[in-house]
Amino acid sequence: DDALRNVKITRKRDVEREKRRLQEAVETVRASLAASAKSVKELLSEADENIFQMNEILLDDPILQQKIQDFLNERFDLPSALALTSQAFQEELQDLSPQYLGERLQDIQDVLLRLMNAARNPNEAAAVQPSDSTTPIVLVARELFPSQFLTAPLKRVCGIVCTGGGATSDAAILARALRIPMLGEHARSLNLSTSVAI
């Protein structure tokens, strides 16, 4: 995701402060996952609810946590540590099959993106935000993670276009559950003039 790729790598002297930021971000994400799951629970099957369970499991995954901690111990600030962790997993998983690689990386990157957003905006809720507007919109993105999907005004979303991610991606599963049409990898050639890029 661009938010993870475009982080300006920075070091900080106060390692313990960055570790506290990480723990606060973990708790914020844990709460937002519960809120997001609750907000769409009636629309999802038991299998689809596993999307939120997987993210919660990854939050506490010792390998993921240790990798972030390692970068923090090297005096990188938290956003830099999250970006470097994403890059490290991408390099480590590149020998896996493309489909499995894509699905695992999406899960990991979604959690890392949630942590980054929580660290930067600790007081902002990650659940669906209400909106008074009724104008229909189409979401357009290279990749769409559940954390991004669920912050959109879903009642106004009439379609989704992604140039990355297949039919088994978490976003595609959520789109099907919510009956929102979604166009996947072959959308690169489209030119949409009335859309919202996220």
C-alpha cells in the first residue's frame, strides 16, 4: 500500500516512547476491529467474519510483533518500523505462490496499515463514518484493504474498482457480502471520470 511504501524513514532517540506508541496503537486497532465487526456483523456470514479474527490474531502474532520491535530497537520511529516490517515480509514471502503471497501480504499489510493510522490518528474511530450525503460513489484503488473499505461511506458506495487483489481478497469477500459490485485486476484499462480514489 502507498501509505506503507511512502513513509519517510526516520530514527528517534526515545525507543521506549515508540514502543509505548506501538502498544497504544495495538489497543486502538483491537477496539476498532471489534467496532468494525459489530457494524457489519448482520451482513456477514460466519466465514466472512474470519477476516476480523485473522487481523486480531496477527495483532498478537509473535513473529510480526518481534520484527516491529527489532526495528524500534534500531531506533526507527514507529511509522518507519511498520513500513520496514512490511518491506521485510514482502521480501521473505516472495518465493511463495503468487496467490498465497498476495493473500498473506494483504493480511499483514492491512494490520500494519491499521497500526500506522492508529499511531498517527489515535483519536479517530476506524469504524464506518456516518454521512448525510446521498451522492453515489465508486471507490478506486490499487489495493483495497478491509481497514480502508470499512471507513468508506458504505451506504453510498455503488461500485469498487481495484487494479490489484483477486476474487478471494478480503475486500472482495466483504464487497460480495455487502452486495457491492467490484471489478478486479483487469480494471487497469478503465478510465472512470466519476470516482473516489482511496
